[in-house]
Amino acid sequence: MDQMNDSARHSEVIAAYAAHADDVYRLAYAILRDQDDAVDATQDVFVRAFERWDRYDPQ
């Protein structure tokens, strides 16, 4: 992946994080019942999303 695509992917993941991180955290906390674990789970979700963003098709 070239640098321009990588930069665009990064920007898209940041936008997705801004839009969905609170919801992901709330769900993780509801399941895990621990703030630190919920924060870690939320981070893991978005790291995995970033790693696999090239497979995402919004259509």
C-alpha cells in the first residue's frame, strides 16, 4: 500500500473512531464490567480495524 493510500486509510479509521468509539466502549464495558478492560477492548477493535481497513467495503 502506498503512502497516500495509507494516509487516507489512517484518516478514515480516525473518523470511524470519532464516530463510534463511545459506543464500542459502552458495549465493551457492559460486557466486561471493568473500565480498564473496556478501554483495552476498544483500542483492540480500532487497531484491528486499521489493520484490515483495505478489506472494508462501505457498499
